Amino acid sequence: MDIWHVFSLLGGVALFLYGMGLMGEGLELVAGSKMQEILHKLTTNRFLGIFIGFLVTAIIQSSSATTVMVVGFVNSSLMNLSQAINVIMGANIGTTVTGLFIALDIMKFAPLIAFAGLLLSMRRKTKMKYWSKVIFGLGLLFMGLQFMSDAMVPLRESQTFIDAIQQLSSPLLAVIVGMLFTALIQSSSASVGILQTLARQGLVPFSTSFYIVLGQNIGTCITSVLASIGSNKNAKRAALCHVLFNVFGTVLFLIVALFLPVQDFFVQLAPNQPAAQIAFLHTTFNISTTLVMLPFTKYLARIANIMIQGEDAAFVERKLKFVNVNTFSDNVVMLANIRREMSRMADIVSHAVEESLANVREYDPERAVAVRENLSTLKYLIKELNQVSVKLITRRLNKKDSKVVTNYISALSNFERISDYLEQILKLSEDRYVQENPFSSFAQEELESIRQQVGALARSLDEQMKNEGDRISVKAREEVVELTLHNAHDRHVQRTVDGMCTAQGGLLYNGLLSWVERITYHLMEISDLAHANGKLMG
């Protein structure tokens, strides 16, 4: 095998992976942009969850992408662990579609398929352009396989390669090779496709492919494991369930293969068609493992809870508790319910302000995750309440109620600005932690004072929002905060002049004071709007 064959092989792999990605992108565009919404809303039923996992993965051609979405949903409290397990099982089945497609052996038509996709891309209709990506990607995928197939022909005569394949006669080694290769390229569909190409050239016997496929199903878990890094414990448990599920399936198949002629079954199922044998094995593995594990998903979740113990910091439930976006009762009730939701938001802000400033003084990764998730929930509530408020204001409201709703919309805008500044403060705390760039001891003391005073202001606003009207204590707190920030700024300037802080540290601290000042401004804006609404509704 000379250098040109190596280039051809690498080019084939590149075409295959690019074609697969393009096909998945096109299918996702054809299906619409609501894959995540479908996953979130339709996974309450066990069987429906498995079906949705299968469907989404078959559409986007990537179980890795589906499991990453699932881990993200669990991390955001949009999906519980049991729902996640069901979707992951469905995703494992969905990822077999590519292998079955490859088993059709239509590589000689690949250039024609790619050309058809190119012709479709010239159509003006947007839908046709999406389909052109699907067809063009499919053509590139098969062209890549053909390139790989042609490049591997000399390997038949390579004694080194033959010896290496013979080494894989050990089932455990074959499983490990399949696992590592799939983990490296982070796609079981791609690794199975490459294995099918090798098998089609007669380079890998099915007795070896059998165990490599089992390893590939473990290796595909690497993406969900990587996605869970830095997430909450439930997200880590979801990723662990993915690993446990595939490891269990592999062990089960290894045990069954010791006592039953499983390999012979697949060989007889598709005689002289090694690519089809691998595709059928991959499909059977995932379907049978799902069927066996289906009654035991709660035990799988329990094992994950035992292996990853402890509780995450408290997360705010990401949904409207008092307002039903689908039903509108009379205006008075709806306005009262919006006020209660706004009070919840003030409570989130109150805790987030103190926790994010505390994280600047002493960085805690778990606290950072909790604050960021609660800020994400805050933004979700802002979006939902904005939609409700805009819908409400289009109704026939009297002048007073119309003004109340307008004030609510303005308050939501201020809440959103606060969440933006708090995210900036969180990023600053992470940067300081990574760069090991501490503030001076004087700045640390000032920061603690600022945290206490701004926290007290936010709590006062929270109390005002619950009663909507009294803002005397809020105004008093604001004056204290303004004085604290003014003094901190003056002392910071003096320390800079005296050379007591680094240039980088000084810039960070100056930015922090500016963000806290803006947060204070928006807290007072919300307080003014709440006070105005208190008068209107009083």
C-alpha cells in the first residue's frame, strides 16, 4: 500500500464523514427546526420516548447528537433520568439506519446520486434545496465508501495488515479496538460504515467484525460522556446510563455467543454479504438490548444514582407555575398570576446576585453550574411571560390594566438585562479561576461588602414584589449600595495609582463594579414599575 493509496483512503474517510454530516443536516432542515422540542414534549410515555429517540436519530443521522441533546435536557431539568434512558435506547436503534443503508451496496450509483443532488440545489424552492443536501450528501457518502474500498485493495497482499487482523482474533482485543476507534471519531455510524467497507473487501472476517461491532457500541458513548462534563449530577447520570446500557448489551451478547451459534446465524442471514451481516448484527444488538433492558430502566437509573451520589444545588423548576399559556381566564386573575410569576423571578435574581458575587470571591464549580442553570430558567420565564403579556395586551383591556401589562413587559426587559450582567460576572469568576488572577485582599473585602449590600437590595425587591407597592426599604438599600460602590471605585483608583493591583486585575475589578452598578440600576427600574403597578391595582 503506497502513499497514494493512503491519500485515497483519507480522502474517502473525509468524503464519507462529510457526506453523512451533509445528509443529516439536510434531513434536519427537511424535518423542521423542532427536533429538540419534539424530544422534550413527547417523552413522557416509555414507548413513545423510545420511538422519538429512534425517529430523531434516524432523521439527524447521529445518535451522538441525540444523546448530547438528552444530556442537555437533563442538565436543564427539562427531562428526568427515566425519560432520558428511554430516548437513549431509541437513539441506539436509530443509529443503525446508516449501516442498513450502506448494506444496500449501491456505491456504483454514487456519482449519479451526487449529481442529482447538485441539480436539485439549483431549484428555487427552499424545500428542494434541503432535499438536495440529503441526496448530495448520500452520494458523497457512497463515493467516500468507494474511495476507501479501492484504497484498501492492496491491503489484501499486506502481510503486516493480515498479521494485525489475526491479532484481533481475541474477542476482548477486538472489542477494545472497536471501542477506541469509535471513541476517536465519535460516530458509531461512521465506524460501522468503515468496518463494512473493510469486510466487503474481505479484509476483516465476520468472526472478528462481530466483536468489533460490540466494541463500537460502547465507544459511541464517549460523546455523551464528554457532553456531561461540567453538567449537574443528573446529566452525568444520564451519560452513565448510556454507558451502562451499551456495556450490558455487549456483555450479554458475549455470553450468548459462548453458548449459541450467533455468528453463524448472521452469516446465514446474508450469505456472501459481509456488509449486510454487520448491519444486521448492529441492528439486532440495539433492538434486542432495548427489549431486554426495557423492564429494568428504573433499576438502571437506581444504579446510576448509587454510582453518582449526592444532590445538585437547588435548581428552579423551568416552567410557569401560575400562568397557563394555553388558557386565559378573566383579566384580573391573569394579572395576579403574572405578578406571582414575577415574584418568582425576583426570588431567582435575589439568590443569583449573591451566589454569582460569592463565586467571584471564591470559585465553586458546582455553584457556578447552579447559578447558570437558574439564570437559564429565568430567561425561559422571561420569554414565556413576554408571550403571555403580548397576547394579553392585544385583548380589550381598560386603560389601567393595559398600563399594568405594559409595565410588566418593561420589568421583564429589566430582568433580562440583569441576567445578562450576572452571566458576565460568572464568566469573570471562571476566567479568574482558570488564569489564577486574584484580586488584592482590599478588593476582596470590598467585594464581600458589595455582595452583602446588593444581595440585601435584591431581597428587598423580592419582598416588594410579593406585596407590590411598598418600596421605602428598597430605596434605602439602593442608597447604601450606591455609596458602597462609589467608595469602592475611589479606593480602586487609589490602589491602581499606588501600584497595589495588577493591570489585568484592575481591569477585571473595574468591569465588575460597572456590572454591579448596572444591575442596581435595573433592580431599581423593576422596583419603580412594581410601585407604579401597586398604585394602579390598589
